[in-house]
Amino acid sequence: RIPTIMHSVPRGAFTWATARMMDKVGIPLIASNRINDPAQAEALIANGSAHMVSMARPFLADADFVAKAKAGKAEEINTCIACNQGCLDYIFKGKVCTCLVNPRACFETELEIEPATAKKKIAVVGAGPGGLSYAITAAECGHDITVFEGADRIGGQFNMAKAIPGKEDYGETIRYWDAQIKRLGVTLKLNHTATAAELQTAGFDEVILATGVRPRALDLPGIDHAMVLSYVDVLQHGEAVGERVAIIGAGGIGFDVAEFLSHDGGPGDPAKPDIDRWLREWGVDRDPGHDGGLSPDGPAMHSPRQITLLQRKAQSLGRGLGMTTGWAIRAGLQMKGVEMVGGATYRKIDDQGLHITVDGEDRVVAVDNVVVCAGQEELRDLHNDLVTGGMTVHLIGGADKAGELDALRAIEQGTRLAAA
């Protein structure tokens, strides 16, 4: 099977097929799949690749897509990131279709953004998905919003997500958030770690804690060994990783780290995708003479590292991944030779590597590095002091409930709270 619409499929990955047919048929041809940018769509029509362009998910992400493009305000478009989490995955589960980056999609009459009856001065601590969705929506309602962020940039966990090859479009959401907070006059304080005393004396009516999560500490002998890294070390801080790697934890983050480490080079520019490389990797051949458009040589996946992905649960890995994306993520990693081990008991880490027991047998996974992706815990250090001080405080996003990071829940939670 070949993925056709998920995030790892490059923009316009199949428009070459439409272009090839343009002078072969006498009817209008429509290009589709992974077209999410007005400049890209215009270019496809201008260069003769299609007569028209079809989009679906981009209009869930932003119902005003066409109007904004026509008005020359493309930077204000809330771009579809092809995650499928709120649309296709929901549909196949029998749920109402919506959108991760736009929780109002299909709920427009229920989740209305209306002017506030009383303007409030509100502090938002944390400029990740939950905090920014709240800040933008509350500002649209007319509230005076100040966002505090300890880092030097907005985006929170999306900054790590966009580092994953195939997830570069997550950076488009950060670009959208940045455009919105500027348009709405939201006060943004970067490199600023808010304190309880500061928030209590600044005259805020409410405080929104969207401070996110921290990696959960793993109680394991040798966890402080020099070879051990967290997913934050790898994805955010750029720590060097050796050629042999064990990844502890096979949730969404574990799979992201495996994808990151099994890829040659870093993330690319989503507006300038290497379509030829992707087609080769998945064994897609542009030659129409080959059955099914498949290369006779098959897929050409390669990993620069030897990777072992492990989990405690004695079941196949990746069950928590999206219904419409998980199969392709697993298939890609398997073709890259990633070993997936379920039912592992972690015993210790030492100079030999990661010691585990699987099916009653002891084993040492000889590695240069162990990357820990063993869950998260809520980061809410300010909460008790603020509540004790009598302030009205709301927890949203990962600060409310860590679990497996869930941007869809965080963005919806922030939007609904602000609109309430």
C-alpha cells in the first residue's frame, strides 16, 4: 500500500500524474491530494499540471481559505497539516468530522465566537497549542490578553513536531498563530518565566495555565548513564545520537523519534518537497508501463541508524497511532529495518547497553544511546500558589492532563474555554 494523503506525503506528490494526462484527454482534469497552499495551487494551474485544483481538508482547517488568498492575506490562512486526526480518523470511528487546528469545523453553530459582554484582563502562561488557541479566541472575543512564554519562540510542542521529517507543515500552524496574535494585538512576552507573585499583582482577572508537560522520569538502574537521552534532548536540543539506538516507549513520541533518527538529513521545506525521493522510497514509478505504477525494484527505504523501538505492553506496537496514518508509519519504519519489541521488561542500563527481558529471556540491546520516550507528567508548578492566592485559574492542554500528548484536545479545550 502507498500513502496518498497523510502528513508524510509531500505537497502535490501526485500532480505529475495529472500533468502527464493533460494532452491525452479532452476533458478538464483536476489535481488533488496534499494541496494546501494557494501559491502551490496557482502554480499547478499556471504550469499546465491541471485545469483545476481540488481541496477538502484545507477548508476544514480554514473555511476562509479562498477569501484570504483572494485578498492577498495568505499568511493568515490556518493551513491543513494533513494529520487526519480530527477529520478522517474521526469519520472512520463514527465520530463527527472536525479539525485539529480548527475545532470549530463542523461545530460552527455550536462553538460560536461572539463579543464578550464584559472585557477581562487575562494572563495565559504558555505559548503552546492550548495556550495560543485560548489567547487567539479570547482576543477575538475582545479580552485583553497577555501571553507569557519562557522560551524564545511560540509553538510549544509543535516546534518538536515540525522537526520530524514529514511533519514540516506543523510549522505552518505556528506561522498562523504568530500572524493571529499580531493581528489581534495580543501582548506576547517571550523569554519570560511568569511567577505567581507577578501574576497576582498585575491585576489579571483570570490566569490560564497552559504550561504543558515535562518528560516523565523513568525509575531504572543506570537511567543517569551518559548514553541516556530524553526525546527533548534529541528533538529540541539537537543532542548527537550514535548509530545504534534503543527507544524506550512506543507511543506517538517514540514513533516520531524513530522516524527522526531513521531519516537521512533533517526536515525539509514543505513548499519545496523532494517528491522524487519520496516516490523512490515508497517504490512509486512514474513509468505508466509498470503495473499499478509500482517500481519493479520495490521500495527503497534506508536508515542511517540501527534502531530498536520498545514498549512494555505485550502487543503489537503503534496501536495508539491514527487509523489512517499508523499503518504507513509502521510500514515505513519496518522497511527501514527498525526492530519493534513488545512485552519488554527494562532491567538496567550500563556500558553494555539496555538490559531487557522479553518472553522470559534476558537480552542486552547493545547501543550507543538510549532515548527515553516513556510518557509525560503535567507541568503546573504555579497552580497551587495562584489558587491559594485567590486567583481564578484554569488548566488546559498538557498542564491539565498529560497522558499521551494530544494537540487536538489541547486546541479544542483552549478554544471552547475562551468562547464560553
